Amino acid sequence: MRDKQYLMIPGPTPVPAKVMEGIMAPPIGHRTPEFGQIIKEVTENIKEIYQTKNDLFILTSSGTGAMEAAVANFVNSGEKAIIMDNGNFGERWVKICDRYGVDAEVISGPWGEQADPKALANRLNQDKNGEIKAVFVTHNETSTGVLNDVKALREAMGDHPALFIVDSVSGMAAAPLKVDEWKLDVVVSGSQKAYMIPPGLAFVSVSDKAWSASDKVKNPRFYFDLRAAKKSYDEKYNTPYTPATNLVLGLQCSLKMMKEEGLENIYKRHNYFKNIVRTAVRALGLELLATDKAASASVTAIKKPENIDVKDITKIMRTKHNIVMAGGQGKLKNDIFRIGHLGYVHVNDIIVTIACLEMTLKELGMNVELGQGVRAMQEFILKGDK
């Protein structure tokens, strides 16, 4: 019964009925003044979530498209950059930079741990001639359930002139990210995460410093040329090419819901769900990949029990219980499974997920007492400790 399926992955996330109503509205002319006003409204609301006064653009693409735009528009082929890599999406920065001929130096860290600000500071201190033009970081490393300390990473740069470019696709609106206060130059995010709409839209903010750098970039680009986006916004508050209009209408609805809840409450809700999941996982005798300090508010990564295959866990959860969870990615593909608690998720969704996980693990031979994880969650919830 697909209509009863639980999406407990870090994206796509469940979509509220109000948002679906917006998406299912009759198509609207994308070059009309009416749609221009909608673009203006949603852009200003997204800026509030970003906590920025910088330019911000809506792209019809996945989050990866916005990541590509962040490379294509701001770093020339042959220029030096640093990539902080501690997971699959740090590696995605590496792959995109490689395609554009960027001379990228990778500072790798253990998967499951936060990127190291000291390592970044030490490397930048060696760059006496300012040859490094950009630093790429990941806010929320979805593949490992790690929230990197973006503020500390930015502070580690000191006065180095490099651009600071952030992938916050699964982190934005789930954990704090203060774009202007922290002096973040380019930040990308995606619609299918905390924004609670289906995949297909991405968002990118651009600082004045980043625009100055863009003037010197010679990379070939067309669809992801942010100069075209700026020109179109400045002239008539619209997109340069045909947008996914009905996704934008859905976004208008979801942003109204988010505004009513309030950004700080959204952060608290995601953090609360993280704590509930981690409480249950520990009660089941399972091991978490990330420490409490490093733990993501969007997704929790759990080490698989000994002698049980990750694919078997996710398959039984999906086929018998209609709950979709994520396996590992990259080099952790067969070592962890992940529970998403991002966007339009209710505490009862988590309770159902843990109850079904208990049955799944017992079926696969783990010595688990049915109800022990759920009981630990219930006790945590009754304590009222957010």
C-alpha cells in the first residue's frame, strides 16, 4: 500500500497535504506579473531562512545542480581550492571541481567525524600568496549523519581572501546556518529536505565578495550561469529559463507553514527528533556512527549489527512494514543504515519506525526484546526534555 508508506530517509521527505494542494493547482504562466510576485515572495522568505540579505536565486534542478553552479560561477579552471571531505557529499565537491578543472586539494577526515577546523587553518596559513581561491565545505554530511561546525570552519579561515562555499542541501532549516553573520559567500540548499516539497528546486545565495570573484571567472556556462539569474531577477523578479512553476507554488505553501512555526522552533523540532532516535537506538544495543556532539539533526547513521546485512534490514523494513530507510553510501555502504527525521516528520512516525525496526532485527536473528527501544523513546518523550 504505497499510500501508507513512511519516508524515513534524508530526502525526499514527506510532503504536507497543504503543499500538495499548491503543487496540484492549475499551471500558471511563468512570465506573468503574478508569477513574478510569487518568485519575489518565496525568495524573500528563503532569505529569512538563510538569514541573509545577499542575492538568492531559485534554480530548477537538484541540489547537485546548485553545487555545480557554485563551482562553475566562482572558481576558474586551474585555480586552487580546498575541499573539506569527510563523507560522500564532500566527495561530490571533489568530483564537480575535477570536471571543471579546479586544482582542488582535499583535506580528508574520518567518515563519522566532523571536518577539522585546525587542519583548514594550518593549510591556509601556509598560503602566503593567496593562491587558494575557494574553500568548499558540507554543512550536513548526509552520508554519515554528521553536522559539521561551519561557524568554526569559517572562523578558521581568518582573513584569508578565499571564498567560503557551503553545501547545506540537507542542513538548511534543520540546523542553524547564519549566512551573513558567519560571512558565508555561496550557500546551496535543496527543496526535498526541510523545505518539505518534492525534488526539483535548488537555492543558492551569493555574497558581494563572490560576485566580485565571478567577474573574473571564464568557465563556459549557460543554464547554471548565475549572471543570467541575477539579470532576470533584477529586471522583473523572474527566472531566466522556464522554472518548475508548480513546485514553486508548493514552495510558497511550505514556506508559509515554516514561517508560522518559526525558524528557532524548526531547529528545536529537528534536534528533538534526533535525540529521540538516538535514545531508541542506544536502548536497542546498537552503535551510533557519530558522537552526540557531531550528530546531525537531519539523519541518524547506525552501525549494522554483527552478522546482519544492511540490505536485509532496509528490504524488510520496506517490503513488510512500508517504511523506507536508507543504507550507507560510498565506503560505508555495507556498514551502516540511516533513519531520516527531516522535514514533515511527526514523532509518531519515529515511534512506528523504531517498533518495526525491532521486529525486523528480531526476524534477522538479533537478540532484541520487542518494545525496549519504543519504551526508551516513550520515557524520553514523557520527560518533556527537548
